[in-house]
Amino acid sequence: MTRLSCWKAADAIERRDHLADAERLELETHLEGCARCAEYATLVASVRAAAAAEPPRQLTPPRRERLIDRALSGAADAPREARPRGRSLGWIAAGVAATAVVATVLLWAPRPTAPSPPRPARVASSDPAPPAQTEPAPPAAPSQLAAGVGARFGRATVRAIEPATVRWDDRAETLYLTAGVIDVDVEPGDRRFAVATERFTVEVLGTRFVVSATEVRVERGAVRVLGPDGTPRVDRLAAGHAWSESRPRAEAPAAPPRVEPPAPSVRRRLARARRLLAASRLDDARAQIDAALRAGPSRRERAEAETLLGDHARVAGRPAEAIERYLRVGRAYDDLAEGDNASFSAARLRMRHGPPAAGRALLEEYLARYPEGRFRDEAARRLRSAGDPR
Amino acid sequence: MTDPLRSSDGPRAQGDLERCRAGDRAALERVLRAELPALERHIGGLIGPDRDLDDLVQRTLVRAVRAFPKFRGEAPVRLWLARIATNVVIDHLRTPQRRREVPLRLVVDSSQTPAAEPSAERVVDARARLRRVFHHLDRLSPKNRTAFILHVIEGRPVHEVAALMKTSQVTTRSRVFLARRSLRAWAHRDPALRDLFEVGGDR
């Protein structure tokens, strides 16, 4: 048997599915003794598994028909590129980081109210919801706005305070600001609107206010209050202010009312927990996971939360507990990707921390339970490395 | 001459190729409609999980319609369209603006990445890992990136990648080698991918 060079080993790793048995054996021998190539083999296997697990990118049938029609009608690329709502990849530029990127945003987006109280004063309702689009327009090419120039994107009028470069993605309902300063005036409506810069995203929240028979108090956004004949009583009642019919004019309360933000969703809590674990903030991460479990998660969310408990134990240096938690998830949710991930995590952790025989047993359990699992190749490779002739 | 309009989707109506070459709209619609799902998958695989598909599919179709009169049918239509799509993607990636852009979520992710500590462990799911790898692939030249994706991630043999990219096998191997060398170095230094490299601890 010839000794395989690292160059040939890398080539063999990339052709893994097409190797003859003798070549596989050569590769195996090389990987046992070369950590660098073994690392590369792990990377390739993992990326292939992840790519295979990705749902296929597919357009909708109506979209396909439209593209075919356009191609056959000889619609050229050039006109589409010129239109502001032509194309965008939904990405923001990183190469213009040197340019000052500041966005000033004025948000005034009153929402339709619940049925208004049967009193003379009424709160102006928003405009009717925009007509539903059957299919969002394709995202746009970047637009340059000179200072003072305005343009319309989605339900917002955008004016450049300083020369600005923006790109509108109708599908994401997001305006990407890559340079300059803009003033954004968002109309009422039900659709999302956001402005994204390199460092943050500003999302329109809409308006939140409390109305009684005699009073309206705005907690977020702003509203207009009209008399029964439609004449304005208060042109603009902003967040933190209240108006009462018994009072002749709007008064600001001594202290702004405390606005309780809506409770974060289960998904958001789990995402936070993940970030906190990555930063080794274990107590905070645990609090988020527990809150997510109390918030009535779906079955998949519960599987994810229980997996995160395993991750928590692992990061906290309690591998035995982590393995036990992963195994529970793997067995209870073996129809979900979370179960697949957790089972393999248990096996991998046991290989590191437990007796080798126990690690092999978990790898075998993984392969038996998930014969088409995402990590089947890696599990089989680890078993071979551990001395199993599989 | 036998009808050379071969496709892995099965037999086509006799003479469809001639009609497509002649610009018969109905025949072109039939062929494109049948091939679009495979084309979408091919382009989707090349551009990665975060890029928009529509425009690249559109451009591919426009080029294909224009090129059909010269298509002799020696190759399967699917492969011929895949070659057009591969060139569309490479041309697209060459655009300076595209190459400067990174998705916002990846910028946010990198700021969340903790400082590298030997004992720190991160929870990275497979999809985030794939995105991270594509983030590194985006730093490569478009041709090296494309060759790597087709050969290493999609597992296509070198001769097929060479045919898709209209180049020699030697050049293809060279592109894969250069891409591999860079990707290994970047991935090894990336804390977000570190949990992949636990092989050393297992041995």
C-alpha cells in the first residue's frame, strides 16, 4: 500500500463517494495519522450533510410561468436592472463601512383600532390596509438619493438628508441603507417595514394606545384625535401622552407611563438562549430556556429547548448530564431534525468523555435510529476510527 | 438524425429540439417548464442559502432562449442549461458590488462570536454552519468558488465540473486546490466552526 500524501488525501476526501475500497483504506490510514486532513474530512462531510439537509430552492409555479414568459418575450436584463424595484439580493454592503452610516427615522404608523367607544371623540383610524399583493415585486438594484431628494419604497417616503445609497427588498419589506442619512416617513398599514444598516435594523412597531370612554393614552407611536364632525381635537398625540375629553387640551403626564413590552416569543427566547450560551452566560441562558418552556412551545420548539438544556450542561462542564439530556431528546423526538442532532451530540460527547465502548454503542444507536441521518457518514467514520470495521 | 433532445426527465416529443431551435414558443415553454426545477436547484446550490434566486434564473432563461438556435443537442438539455446557469452565476459573482456585500445576519453573528477560548463551546446548528462556510466561500474568486462548490459540496466529478465551467480538468483541479487551501485556513481560524474540529480530542 502506498503512503498517501496530504494533497492526494484531500482529493480522496472530496471524491469520497467514488472511491474504490483500496482507496478508502489508504485514506483511512492517512486520516488516522493526520489531524489536519481529518479536520478537513470532518468539514467536508459536515458541509455536505448540511447542504443535503437544506430544503431545495424552488420558485412558485406562478413565478416560474412569469420568468418563462418574460424570457420568451425577450425581456432583457438591462431594463430590469434600471427599474428601482428590479432586484436586490437582500444583502448590505460591508465595503463602505468607512462611510458614515446613520439613519434617522421618524415613525408614525397608527393602526386600525378596535371598535371606538360610542362617545363624540374618536381616534382617527389608519388608512385601509394596502391591497394584498399576489406576489411581491422582485428586489431592487441600489438607488442613489441626492440630498433633499425623496423616493417611495414600500409604504414609506424616504428623503435623503445627506446623499444616500439604499436598496429596497420588497420580499423582506426592508430598506437597506449602505451610505448616507435618510428621513423615513412610514404610512399606516399592516405590512412590515424596516430599515437595515450594517450595524442594526430599525423595525416599525406600529402604534399602541389605550382608549376608554373618556380618555386616550398613547404608549407607542402616535395618533390623531378627531371630533365627531371630523375636526381634529389633537393633531398629534405622541407616546407617553394622554388626552381626555374632560380636559381642554392634551397634557403630558408627570411621568411617562410604563410600557410593558410584549413578551418575547418562544423562538426569540431560544435564539437569545443560544447567544447567551455562546457567550458562556449560563444563568441568563438557563432563564431564557426555562421561560421558553413555560410559554407553551410547539413540539419542535420544546425539542429545541430541551436540546439547549443539554448544551447548557455541556458548557457548564457537566457532560454526563448533557449526554442524558441529548439522549432523551433523541429518543423522544426521533422524527425531528432536533432528535437527529441531539442523538449525534450525545454520541460525540460520550466518545470524548466516556469509556470508548459506551461511545461506540451510542454511535451504533444513532446509526440504527437514523439510518438516513445527517451525520451518518461522520458517525460511520468515527466508528471505523474507534476500531469498528463498519 | 435521431432526436438528440435528451434529458434525465424522460423522452420528449419527437422534433422538439428542431422546434426549439426554430423558436417555437410552445416547444420552448415545454422544455423550460420541465427543466426549471433542476435549474433552480443547480443555481440555488451555487449561490448558497442566502442569495436571491429569481434574477439568476431569469438571466439563465433569457440566455438559454437566445442560445437555443445554436444548440445541437449533443449534450443533455439539463447539462447544457446547467452550464449556462454556471456562467450566469460566475458573471454575477464577479460584479464588484456583489463581492463586497455580506448578509447582515452574518455580520451580527460574527459580533456574537465569543473570544476564542479553548474551553468555550458554541451551539452551532447545521444551517448556520453552512452559511458560515458560504461566507468564507464568498471570499474566493468566483471561478475557484464555483469549482469548489460543484466538486466538493455537490460531489460532481472533475470532468463534469470542467465541462460545466468550459475549462480543462487540470484547470479545474487547480481551482479546487486553491479554494480548498484558503477555506481550510479560514475555517480552522473561525470560532463558529470550531466545534466541527473535535477530531483531535476524540483520538
